[in-house]
Amino acid sequence: MERHSGARASKKLFQLQSGLQHLSDTLPEMYDLINRAEWRSHKDGVTELLPKLKDTVYNVEDLLDELRWYNHKVIVEGNARQSSFTDFFNSFTSVNDIQKRLDLISNHLEKKGLGEVTPRFEKTVRPETSSFRSETKIFGRDMVLEQILGLLMPTHSSTHSKRKRETSVHEPRLPELPVLPIVGIGGVGKTTLAQHICSHPKVKSHFDTIIWICVSDDFDEKRLTKEAIESFFGKEATTKNLNSLQHALSNTLENRKFLIVLDDLWDDALKENGQCWKRFCGPLKNVVRGSMMLVTTRSPKVVDLVHTMGPIILEGLKDDVFWNFFKLCVFGSESSDNFPELEHIGREILPKLKGSPLAAKTLGRMLRHDLHTSHWNNILKSELWELDQEMTEILPALRLSYMYLPFHLKRCFSFCAVYPKDKEFEKGHLAEIWVAEGFVKRQGVIPVQEIGSQYFNDLLSRSFFQEVQGKYLIHDLLHDMAQKVSEDDCFIVKNKDDIERIPHNVRHLSVLSSTDISNFHLLSLRKCKKLRTILCNKSLANKKIPASLMDAWCSELTRMRVIVCASINELPASIAKLKHLRYIEVSRTCSITTLPATICRLHNIQVICVKKCKLESLPSDFSMLVNLWRFESQGFKYGPNIRSRKEESYYGVNLDAAKDEQGLGCRFIKNMKHLRGHLEINNVDKLRNDHPAEAELKNKECLDKLTLQWSYLDRYGDNKFIDTSVSEENEIEVLPDLKPPAGVKSLVLVGLSHKACQA
């Protein structure tokens, strides 16, 4: 009987492993399917299936992630009992059931036309543009218009007649066609500005030929060359050969001063490392002086590729100009005298639109449709992303930028919807959280946190983040768009009424510090069983909020990966149930002095940040946290460190002995058996005599550099500063216990007395 029982268990184990491997192998295909479904999410049926697909795929991720936790447990604890492995999976729905659900949903989506076709903007989503003005009047762009006209038609340009230029072969030539980009976010008015430039009388008289091409996301040099020829001759080009087309275009423009406008250029132009762009520009060389190319784009990356002149950066309309434009959109004129009550509400709505002409036009239509104060107040109280998307164009217009992102960047950006507007982001901090959420792909031996920082840079280069006075922000309209694309996954609790509006399958949740959110409301978050993230800005460190609240979260929200709390009473022992947990942070000062011993079972944990908490001790098994990347408490930091803007960053330990009275840092160093990088101890003279021996530095074989700094820095320097509170004998006494390993590459001693150096 035992033999048969063992055989059945082995067979079951093999089936589980086989099923999990199949799910793991299927994930890349499912990510690609989600990506394609987002391009068609406005189609009937796809809208309903997309959140179901995401939910199932995220369930698979959780399942595989728990398996990783078990593998770490085996490595660290040496517990590989087969029964334990089988019990682990008995708590889950059958792997086969999950696979069947994935197959069912993906089959339905494939029937909706989501085959292997390359995603492209449909004309219904991104209408084709032309050089004819869609707006008869342009607001607030007088200065930039004059600036562009000055660049297109400099005062030193030739004054020869058109007829003479067309026939002369002796016109001054330019080896390369000058390219002037206009760059800005969707809906800011780039195309409208370009249309007004093309229709300007001075421009029309200055250039022999004006060619307008709507590029969109299909940068095909043959198509674009063909359209340029057809734009000039007004009839279809018959040849299909690229070489013939380019010769025809070159011959057509050879003796003409021309302006060519490429409207709506996307990152598609960057493909083949920019070779497609270079091929398109092949016939646009040795051109008549004064010829120009004008490019409109959302992408700074495109600007870097194509520009030969400094770009024109188009921002939102300002103040009174925007208000006048908004009134024109709403009332049909720049006067609102007949609607004093509506004018007051309109002025409150205006800041939501952030100067976007497209937002003013689309919201203006919604307001003009119903001139009752109740309707206007409803729109005032709503977030833009909550409005009927079939009646507004601004978020769909911005969503195009999101759709064009690679899938891994989509996940990173849409996650930012869990943060409130005007959140100031730190690159390294956000990168660590993206890693904890599982959004960052490994690339060889490069630390994933560095890859996450590169993701941030990629989004910054695409204008999804803005750098303002050294801080990184997300434009409010882009934040609205992020909330729209992640409305099933991310949610912000601003007040108690929001609790009932939390999506059933929400994964990422933030709680703002509203006074009307009670203990009961916080406890009710236990119902969000699939939650991966809690960002709680409401302090939990007071007598009115019992410790059982955090215990309930840890006991029941077992899929959590990221916990950030303002402050808490304690970390409960039940935190060990959070097998997926990778990031925990307590951002404010609180009374925590110890970590529960059970925290050592969090084999996936990467970041523990309690830098404003004065820990007095660490659990004895702290070294079992084999994936710990960063650990911070008051006066102590393990992880990446930034010395200054001029000096290199490094990885290692920074210990300030003056703040670490309990010797926590030395005990941590002892427990970290594979301590690597740079160890820096400041205020060495403040170390208690027994603390240095605890560190056991001589056993840290992976240590590259050791820096020891005494607080009396200039003992014999110009400052003549001497700290007599610590004797030179004490210095000599602690030095043997701080002896580094034999393989250390660099030893730096700062402020050591002459006598101690001789010793």
C-alpha cells in the first residue's frame, strides 16, 4: 500500500510540475495577447474579455510566484518534503482549471480578430489629418507661430521669384534638408499649429511646394515617398519600386524651394536603428536653400533622431488665453455674461484641463450639451477618466501614447495610477517597487533594480514623466489616462464613500489620510483578496487603531507584494504568511523597536525600510533573507548608496555609529554572510568597545572596500579641531576588531590619530 501511495504522490507531483511549467511557458503569449487586446479594447466583446484575461494571467503569476517562495524555502531551510510540496498546491484551484480558463478566454479573443496582425492605429481611433485648417482661429500661439515663421523664412533667404527658382539650376544648395520638430503631449495642438503654418499667406508665397503627409504609426518609406509625389502631382503614382519612387521625388523637388510636413511621427520611425528614416530622407539631399521639413511628434526620442534644429516644445495654453478658448468651446463666443453661475463652475473645471486645447474642446461639447448647473457640477466633481469615453476625445487621444508602449512599460506606467495626482516620484524608489511587483525582466547579471531605473528613463524619454525642478511628476491628464487604462487594477481611497467603489479584483490600492476613514473601513479591505499593493498614507500608529488591523491584513491578504504605511503600532508575527512580499516600508517615525522573528520566513523580501524607526535588535535568523536588496533603519543603511553628484554610487553598508547606539548595524553585518560592495562606518569613535567585534569583518570575503571615518576629521589639519572625549588608546583598542578581510581592494581611514596610525 505504501508503495502505491508513494507512486500516486509522485505521479501527482509530476503532473503539478508539468502543468506549472506549461503555464510558465504560456505567460509570454498571454502578455502579447493582452497587448493586442488593448489595441482593440474599444471593440465589442473585447472590452469585457480584457479584464478577465488580465485577472487570470495575474492569478497565474501569483501561483508561480508562490512556487518560487517554496524553492527559496528549500534552499534556505533545507525542507524538501514531498508532502509539504503537495500540500502547498492543494490550497489552489487546479492548475488544469486555470489553463482551461486561459485557453477559453484567449480563444474568444482570437475570434474577435486578435490574430498575429501587427497592431496599428485604426482611422476611427486616429483620424487622418490634412494641411487644411480644422480650426479657423488659433489661441495663445502668436509668439511660437512667429518663432516658427522666422525659422522657416529667415531674413537672409533668397528673394528670387518662384518662376526663376523653378527653372534655375544655379540656386544655392543645402547638402541635408533642415528638420524642425514640434513636440508635445497628445491634444496640445501640434497639428493645428502646423496647419496654420501651412495656410499662412507668407508661407504659401515663400515656398514653391508644400507637401503634407499624415504619418501616424505606419512609417513605411515607400508609402511616404509615394504620398509625397501624389501630393505634388495630384494623381496616383504608378510605380511601386522604391528606387523609382525616390528618383521621381528627387526630380520633382530638384529646383524647388519646398516645405514638407510629416504630421504625427511615432517611434515607428526609429525601427531598424533609424535606417528607415535615413532611407526616406535619401532623395531629400542637395536641396534648394530655404527648403525645410516640419515634423510633429509626441516622442522626444523621435526628435533626437530627426532634428537638425532645436525643437519647438509646445505646452498647454496659459491663464486668460485658455479661459477665452474654453468659453468659445462652451458658449460659442468669448463672452459668458449671460451665464454667471455657469462661469463660476467653468472656472473651477478649467484647472482639470491643464491647458489642453483638445480637452477644452471635448469637455466644452459635453458642457454645451446641457447648460444646467446640476450637469456642470456633476462634471466638476468627476475625474476626467470617469466620464463617458465615447463623448470625450482627450483620454482616447492620450491613450494612443500608452498603447504604443512595450508591454513591460505599460505595466509600469499604468501602476502609477495607484498614486494620487501631483505625486513626486523618485526614480530609484519607484524602480524598486516595480521590481517588487514583478514588472521588470531580468537581463543577465545586471541588477533588476538598475533595469527598473532604465524603464523609468524610457518612460521619461517618452514624456510619461516630466522633470520639474529636479523632481519627477506625471502630467495630470496623463494621470487621468493611467487611471482609465488601469481602472480594474488600481484604486485610490480618498474618503469612506470610495470603499464601496473598490473594484472586485483590484490589485493595487492606496489609502489617503482622510479623517472620515475609520478602523472599520480599513478592516473591510480584507475583502480585497487579490490585493498586491497597499499604500496607506493614514497613520496606523495610534491607540484608536488596534494592532489586530495589521494582523488581519497579513493573515488574509496573502498575495501582497508591496506594503507602504505611514506609521504602525507593530509588525505582527502573521507577516510570515505574506509569501509574495518583497517590499515593506514604514515612512514616518513610530515606536517599532523590534522585528518579529517570523519575518525571516519572507524568503522573497527585497526591501525593508524602517529608516525612522529605532530598532534595538534583529532576529537571529536574519541571514535567511537571501533576496534582501536594501535594509534601512535609523542610522543604518544596507543597499545602494549615493555619495554625491560628483562621486560614484556604490552598493554596500553605511553605518553611522553616533545614531546606532544599540549596535544594530554591527549585528546586521555579522548576520550578512555574503556582504558585498563598500562598507562605510562613520563616527567610529562612537562605537562601543564590544560592538566592532560583533561585526566579524575579517570573515566578509566579498567586501571590496572599507572606509572608517572618525568624527574629529581635522585633528592635525588647518581647522586644528581636536575631540578629546575619546582617547587615542580607545582608537587603538577598536582597530583590531575592525580588521578587514585579506581580499579587500581598498581601505580608507579618515581622521585617525597619528599615534593610532603608528600602532
